[in-house]
Amino acid sequence: QLQLQESGPGLVKPSETLSLTCTVSNVFISSINYYWAWIRQPPGKGLEWIGSISNSGSTYYKPSLKSRVTMSVATSKNQFSLKLSSVIAADTAVYYCASVESPLGLPWNAFNSWGQGTMVTVSS
Amino acid sequence: EIVMTQSPATLSVSPGERATLSCRASQSVSSNLAWYQQKPGQAPRLLIYGASTRATGIPARFSGSGSGTEFTLTISSLQSEDFAVYYCQQYNSWSFGQGTKLEI
């Protein structure tokens, strides 16, 4: 069964870069049948998709975040990562990594597995 | 951006009763619609994809319907473990509704 686990700093200063890693277990991240995604949830609020990436590095980012977001895949480590630059207090949220299982190798499908989430607070 | 609107924001239902949750898209998303359940302190769990297909391990009391811009999640005979927040999500361009809290 596919498992995902987020890791990274829980506190980031304003204007700095938030960096998170998601470690994937029981599935090769290089599989063409998956896309990989980041989703966040501010405290007490709803879910917001940040972006998705394929095993080959094809990316889709939320337009309003695109200028600040970079996602990458580390195949040898079976990990993918998120970098969000110039963070502000509004970026404080629980960040989830998730998988999109897609036999056709396309990103347009539901998020079928999720990590447990990691809380990131933006504060000086 | 496709805006997803869920109603009601909160739904109060008794155990054993039926719950009907609605989701509307600001433009057609065909059947590219998923439903998730989220309990406090937990990650969301996929319930329904393709508007009406139950995900692996999801009980038959959960059903989804609709296409285009109007979608419904129905939970027949509510169990105590079903009280949670439910989100719809379109995956044409990946946006979520604001959630419906299902409470006793």
C-alpha cells in the first residue's frame, strides 16, 4: 500500500523559503502511473491545491502561487519536494503531499493517497 | 479558476438518517469530480472519484452523482464515524469546495 510522509521545518521566517520533502513508500516514484501533489490547509480553513509533478518533472502549479513555487522529484531517494519562496503569514498551514494514480500517466485524477500532513508556521 | 461551492456549510443529521450534500462548479467539469472526508487532526480520505465511483474500501452507503456543474454526495443511514467535514474537488484544474460539516 502506497504511503507518503512529509518532512521539513515547522517554522519559517517571513520572506524566506519554505522547503518540504515527501518520502514515498511501496511505490516507485518513477512510475509513469502516478503524479505527485502538494496541498495545504490553513488552520481552521479549507484545502488548497498547490501543484502537481510527474516522475519526469512535468509540473502544474496553481496560477496564483506559480511565481513562488518550485516542485522537483528525486528518483534515487523516492522523494519529491516543494519549495515556496518569499513566504508570508498567510502561508501558515498544514502541508500535505498526495498521490494521483493515473494509468494513462496524466494528472487529471483524484488524490487517492495522502500523507499525514506537516504544520508549517511562518513567523519571525 | 473554477470555483466550487458547497451547500450547506453545516448539516445537522441524526444517526441512521440520510444526508445529502451538494457541490456546484462555476463551469462544467464533466465527471472530473471527487469527494473527500476529513476528520479532525487527520488527512482527507478519498471517498468518490469520477463523480460516482467509490474509492477502494469505501462503504456502499456513500454514493455520488451528477455531472457538468451539479454534484451530490449521499450518505444513507449515517453511522457515528461519518460525522466529519466533506470536501468536493474538481480535477480539471484542481480546486476544492469550502467544505460541508456534517454534525450530529
